[in-house]
Amino acid sequence: MKRTKFAYRPRLESLEHRWVPATVNVIGGNLYISEQVGTLNVSNLVGGQVRVQDSAKDITVSGVGGTSRSAIYITGTAKNDTINFAANVNYTSGAFYGGNLYISGGNGNDIFNLTGTVQSSVTVTGGSGDDVTNIVNDSKVGGFATGGLQVGGNFKVTDSSGDNDLLVEGAYFSVGGTLTASGQHEVHFTNSFVNVQGAITVSSVSSSTGAPLDFVVSSSLLPQPSLLSSGGNITITGYGGNDNVDFSTGLVGVGFVYTDNSFTGASRDITFNLGGGSNSVKVGSALSDGEGGIQDSTLVLSGNLSYIGGSGSDEVYLNYPLIGGNTNVNLGSGTNIYHDHGVRGTSENVNGFIFSNTGDVSVIGGSGSNTLEFGWDFSLGSTPLFNGRTYKIDDLNISLGSGTNSTTFLSGFVSGAPGTYFPVSINSTFTYVGGTGSDTVKIDPLDGGTYHYIGSTSTIALGAGTNTLSYHVQDVRGATTVTGGSGINDVHIDTSNSVSAALKVALGTSASAGVNSLSIVVNNAITSTTSITMGNGTNTTTISTENDLDVISGNGLVYNGGSGTDSVNVNIGDDMYSGNAVFNLGDGTNTLKFFVNDNDIRSSRPTVTVTGGKDTNSLTFSGDLAASFIITLGNGTNTTQFNDAPDGTITYRGGNSNNTVNLSGGTFSVDIIFGNSGTQLLTLAQANTITGRALSGTPATSTFDNNGSKSNFTLNFPEI
């Protein structure tokens, strides 16, 4: 049969609406790619053309849409796929991709490499394997990025299982919307600039069997850090156990975005929710001077910082971040460390955002061991971030569970300038609540340094274990309350100025016998009521002032002891101007020593009132005593010694046992009545005089030693 030619020549058909063996198709401006063989390379060209290349094919398709209503869909296989997507290769003018990009990996261990410009959104969905998403830089200058991936809309990479990574190394990665990386293990931004206009959400696989989160922004090219900036909130969530977040060598800006060659700022927050396991968060940097050192904050946070830990061990280090809002930390149970070296309330202008808000700090610790630090702890030197500034907080609230807890206030200092320190400054209230274990609270300055500052009320509640408190503040400006539980309490309160607001200390309980030690040192005056209550144990109290006890009305000093052993030593460094002193020593073996250095008074003379219990009371009064004394002792063995005569009258009521009153050092006005049983002794030292009366209900066993001349009391002993 004779062969004839076709009536027309065959031509290459468009891929529109027709599947070909390469499993590449364009439908309605959308490009669909699947069933790759080997490595898949997808490159956006110009004019709606896209090159698709794998080990079995190399084709260029046309008709691909370039608007937000069109997309490229890439679907991987069940094998270990490598998918490379590049828009505007070599940054050819107009060779960006204007639509959306969707990549779905199969169930293998897939690698996705992305570069170029996508004007709409990018979504990468991994399968059940271990997937890696790389943001690739095809042009570098000096090791840092000038190329990478620019996304006009949102960027989202998500996995439901596996050990998955999002890696940006030496690249510029810009997102015009939000960035979401969920189901990830490693999220590493290294030697890169990541600029996100919207919020950033990073999380690990939402299962305890998944790999933990490791989110790191770092640089190996210091002093130039990697940069992560977010115009929205940053939320970081871990589930898989031992999660790690480390921004220590990367500059992270929260609430700051880069547009038109400049940064703009607004108040935005960062939240860490890491759950159970041993978790670590490091933001900011351990600052150092000199070449190669970081001298500015590496976390610039315009809003609030929140941390939520779980039942494991949590370590949170805020190493000199600049924080514009509040800080809320919940460490959970376990062995926890929290170091707060934040920089707050500096009035620093960062790209138009003023960091004038000092902010509150709240820390909650669980039932394990909690170690907390607040303040700056290094030689500030010439570090520009700290010039003329100090560590500030508005309100500080600490609540720790049972266990061994340690809280320390630190002081930074200026090298080469002795005596210039940067203590902790709490503008408003300080609240501390300890647990049932051991609590150590050290609010101490550096040797010779400035004391810490608390501007308003302070409430410290130590637990029922072995507790130590060193409370060294500039002054007591607001009502201050310190309580200790039924265990051992060792409390030292020291002010560089006055006690000008109510100070209340209550250590121990009436239900058990503890051991309590209290020292109050006031390097100026007490001008508001100071009251002390001790439980039924062994109590030692020392109170000293550099200047006056000068409370205008009411009681200036009140002491209430328990049924155990009370030892009280009071030293007023200047005058007892006004304000009464009241000592209720309670039962047990009690010792009171009371000294006043000078004797000026105001319009009315203050009164010192002492009440002793039924056991043993030993009282000693010395100095310029510009006060009247009212002493009432129980039915025990009582000894009262006046080394100096007070300006006012001594009113003494002894119990029905053994009472001794020794008077020396001046002219005494007394009103003394001993009990109806026991042995009584009243001694007046030589060269001293006495007026008033002294009565005893037991004349046979009552002796008046008047300058060595002894006589017995009678029931109606005449005025002396």
C-alpha cells in the first residue's frame, strides 16, 4: 500500500489541561509537579515560564500565573526526596515568582532548598520522615547574606512527626507576613539576617515522643551577630522534652521590622512555653569589652517576656536584654535556674521606640530547687549600653515552692571607678513567698557599694524550713513585712538610711519551738513603728540605729517574744526623741539590754514598757535614758539593772518569787512594788539618790541596800 504524508505537521502542545509522563501540568495558571525521579529542581524564569528538571526530564513550561490567586504545587514521593526551588535565579530583573508556593513532602527523609523571591506565600508540609528545609543564599559578601529567600506573604513550614529542621545559614530571609515553623527540631539561623514583618511561631512536634526543639540564632563572625527581627509577637513552644532556645550570639528584635532601609518599632511580646523536660533559654549575651566582644544587648524586646516551664529542670538566662514590658516566668517543678540581668526603663530610643517602661517581673518556682539572680554582675567598664543607668524593676514578685531556694540581688560596678555601683532598684513593691523547705534570700551590695533600693512596700514570707535573709536596702520607704516559719530563721536587715515606714518582723510560730536570729541595723533613724514577734523557740534579736528613735506618735519599737528563750539587745545611736518602746518577753529565759546614746526629747517623754514572763528575766538599761520605764515581771527569777538613771520614773512590779533591782548612775524616781512571796533585793549604789516609794509584801525576805546600809522592807514602807 502506498504511504501518504499527514495533511498537517505535528507540533509541541501546551501543557494546559494535559498530563504528560513528566507529571507536570498547568491548570488555570497553577503548576502541579509530582512523582519526581531523583533530585527535583524548579526554577522560575520570566513571562510565566518555569523550568522543571529531575534526573529523568528537563522541561520548561509556560502559562504559569504570577498573582496571589495562582500557585505552584510540588508533591514529593515516599522516597527520600530533594526538592530545590529557585525564583529569580541570579536576581534577573522581573524573574521573581508572584504567586504562592506549596511543597508537600512524602513519607521519606526529604530536603527542601528554597531561594529567590516569592511575592505571595510559601507553605512547606513535611511527611512522616525526617525533613530539612534550607533557606539558601546564592550570593554572599564577607560571609554574610546578600541573597536568600524573600516572601511577600506568609511563610509556613509544618511537620506532624519526625526529626525536622528549618535552617538559614549565611542567607537573607525576608517574610512580609507571618513565619510559622511547627513540628521542628532544629531551627537554626546562623550568620543570617531574618526579617519578618508579622508574628513568628516556632514549635516542636506536639508529642512527647517527638524530637525536642532547638531554636538558635547565632553568629560565628562576631562582633557582627546574626539578626532576627519580628514586627509581631514571637511564640516558641516545645513538647518533646529537653528544649533549647539560644539567642546568645544573635541579635533578636521583637517588635522591630526592617523596611525602606530603616527599622520601625511597636510593642510586641515574646513567649516561651517549653513544657516538661530539661529546658534551657538563653537570650541576650554575656557582655564583654574589647574587640570581638558584644557590647550591646542582643535581645531588643519592645513588649513583654513570658516563660512557662514544666515538671523538669528549667534554666532561663536573661543576659542583658533590653526589655520594654513585663517579665513573667513560671519555672515549674524541678531544679530550676533563673538569671535576670535585664535592662529596663532606660529611656533608650531604639528606632523610634522609647524604652521608658521599667516593667514588672514575676517569677514562680515549683517544688524542686530554685536558684534566682537579679541585677548586673560584671565590670561594666566602657560598655555603652549601661552608661548612666541602673538595673530597674517596677514590681518584683517571687513565689517559690518547697525545696531549696536561693535568691540573690547583684551589683554591677564600673572598673577603674571605685565606689560607683549599679544596685538593684525596685521602683514599687517587692514580694517574696518561700516554700516549706530552705530559703536563702541575699539582698546584699558589693563590699562598700551602694545598697539596693525598694521604693514602696516589701513583703517577704520565708517558709517552714531553714531560712536566711540578708536585706540590705537604702531605706525602708514602704510598709515592710518579714515572716519566717517554724524552722530556723536567720534574718539580717540593714539600711543605709532610715526606717521611715512600718517595719514588721514575725519569726517562728507558737505551735513549735524554732530557732530565730534577727539583726536590724539602721544607719540613720527609725521614724516609723518597728515591731517584732518571735515564736516559741530560741530567739536572738539585735537592733541598732546610727541616729534617733523618733516616731512622732504611738509606739516606735515593739517586741513580742515567745515561751522559749529571748535575747534582745537594743542600741539607739542618738536620741530617743519620741515613740514608745514596748517589750513583751514572754515565758522562758529572757535577756533585755537597752542603751540610748543621747537624751533629747520632744514635747512629751516617751515610755519604755517591759513585761516579762513567769520564768527568768534579766534586764539592763544604760545611757542617756530620756524616758519613763514601766516594768512588770512574772513569778520567776528577775534581775533588773539600771546603769544610768532615767529622766522619768521607774515603775516596777515584781512577781511572787525572787526579784533584784540594782540602781546606779544618778538620781532615781521610783515606784516599786515587789510580790507577796519570795526574796526581794533593791540596791542603790553609793553616791546615788532615790525618791518615790518601794513596797514589798514579804518584809522578812526583802532587803533595801541603800549605799551599803541594808534594811528590811515593811508592808507600808514609807517613801524613800
